[in-house]
Amino acid sequence: EGMEFDALQGGLKTIRANKPVFTVELRVHKTEKTKQLLDLIDGEGYDTYVIDEPCGWPQMDMRNVLCIPRNKSGAFGRSNAFGLLLMMEGLKRVTSGDIAQVILPCCALGGECCPGDDIDGENCCTEKLVLDWYGKNNGSYRIPPAVLGFKQARQEFLRQQWRLRQRQKAQ
């Protein structure tokens, strides 16, 4: 809960020695903390992929980030499951410079989903504000399947899985 940077700092010796795959949780639009954390991970030779489904409440811009050592990225890239998640936009490659535009840009401080000047305010990036924003921006911003709810997400998953099988048959 906000101590991810300190926890990673404490574990750098182990991370450098073993290059594990790991996840961190962050609040996307807490820009200073998010940038500091993602820059540390990048500096240790990792690619970061945001798992595009809310993992906290009440703010909808809480996300888990999958951290993969660059020397293992090739193996993940050959995985059908990993490829399917990327195709469905359940995973998105991000950096400290673009995560706030990739995940709910409306939740930036002062944005449509975070009016005012308090990123931690109870009226910032709430489910209602985010869903209203999606409704107004239908077509210009794709709603990730995980946000749609279980039934629609499952239908989208099956559709993408079928496309992947067709692609594999063609090869």
C-alpha cells in the first residue's frame, strides 16, 4: 500500500542475482510514485506490462504490473497465452512515460474522472465516473474486456482464442 518502491529497493540484491518475474501494484495517476517505481524496474533490465483490470477500490486506476526480465521476454513472446492477453489488451506494454495515457487518461488530476486538485479525493477516478467516461467516449477508447464484466469478457476471450487457433492452422 504505497511501499512498493521501498520493498523493491530492499530486494534489489535478490532481483539482480535471480532475475525473477514479479508483479507490483500501483496507482497509475500518482505520477511521481508511479514514475519512480517504473523507472527503477526499467533500470534493472525489466519490461513492464500493465494488467488492465482494476485491482483496487474505490479508485479505478489501481493496476498490477507484470515485470519480466528482458532476457526472458523472448520466451514469453512465444507463449500463446501471453500473445492472447496482448491481443485482447488484457496486458499492455507500458513505461513510466506512457502508462497514464494507456490506462484511463480521464483519471489524471483535473481530468474528467478526477475533477479538482486531490488525486486521493473520494470523487477521483470512481467507478461511476469512469463508466460514464467510457460511455461518452464509446469508439474512441476501447474498453478492456476485463472491465466489461465476466460474461462479456468471456465472450471476447473465446472470440480471440478462436482467431488464434485459425492463425495457428494457417501456419
